[in-house]
Amino acid sequence: MANLIQPCHDHDPAASPSKVKDPSKMLNSDVEGQGEEKGFDYAKRAQWLRAAVLGANDGLLSTASLMMGVGAVREDVKTMMLSGVAGLVGGACSMAIGEFVSVYSQYDIELAQMKREGNMDKKDKEKLPNPYYAAFASALTFALGAGVPLLGAAFVKSYKARLGVMVAVVSLALIVFGTLGAYIGKAPMVKSTSRVLIGGWMAMAITFGLTKLVDHVGV
């Protein structure tokens, strides 16, 4: 009878150490996997956010410079507002069309590559860039940025006060956009913001001065 009794090693941890999984390692691997997914999603969102900030900054600066240039030779608020609205509409359309053409070209290239590789699954197609969404987002962000100087100049009747308010509002918006761009791009905050602000001042000053000069010369 004694020979029939065999020792049981089913629950002996030393019997199969390679098969025993450490719960802490399993938890760490799960956390790392989640971290990679979150990092990927964050990078994708950051790319769109950075494009949005750049589009808004472009709309802000180009429209403000246009209004400053017109304001150098025309003091009435109606003329400045009309020039700003024209800049907003024309710039938004230009940004939308340019973005649409650019992203659609990228779409065609990636789609052709997928066909050559035989990767035509639904999930793979969903990863392709959307030119319509890109065009809409580009136009929208440009229009939002261009609306800042328009709002700043709309309710001020005095010519000199209108120019001062517009410069102040645009400067504040440039600081905000410069800070956001530096944060997204992991760049030095003060240096990046100062570069955007000084560049904006230079653009408005050059446009104002050259337009004033051209009007004075009578070209």
C-alpha cells in the first residue's frame, strides 16, 4: 500500500518556475501597453492641435496686417472692417483649398501603396487622411483667428483708439497662440512666445508703414 502513494507536486512552485507568472510583471506590462496607446493617441491629437494653432495664428496675423495696411490710408471703420472681412473669407477659402489638395494627394499616394501591398481592409482604410475634414478644420481655424482683429476694431469709433485696441487684442492673441504652440511642440515657452509676438508686431508695422509710403508717393 505504501508504494501506491505518490507525492503530489501539482502545487509545488519550485517544480515549474518558468510557468509561474509574476502578477507585478503582468500589471507592469499592462500599464506599459496602456501607456503606449495613450501616447499614440496623444501624439495624433497633438498633431491636429498644432495645425489648428498654426491656422488660427495665420488668420489672426494676416487679417490684422491687412486691416492695419488699409487703416494706414483710410481712417473710417467701415473700410477697415470690409478689408478684414475680405481677408477672412479669402484666406479661409485659400487655406481650405490648399489643405484639400495637399491632403488628397497624400490620400491617393497612401491608397495606391495599400493596393500594391494588398492591405485593403476596412480598418486600414479608416487610417487614411480625410481631405474634407482637413479642409474644413483649416478654414475654421483660420476664420477663428481672423475674427479676433475684427472684433477688436468693430466697436471703436476713434481712429487712433481703434488702431491701439486692435494692436493690443492681436498681441494678447499672439501670446496665447505662441504659448500653446510652445507647449505642444515642447519648446521653450518664453523664447517661442516672444518670437511669435515680435514677428506679429513686425508684420503689422511693415504693412502699415509700406502702405503709408505707397499712398504718400502716390503710386
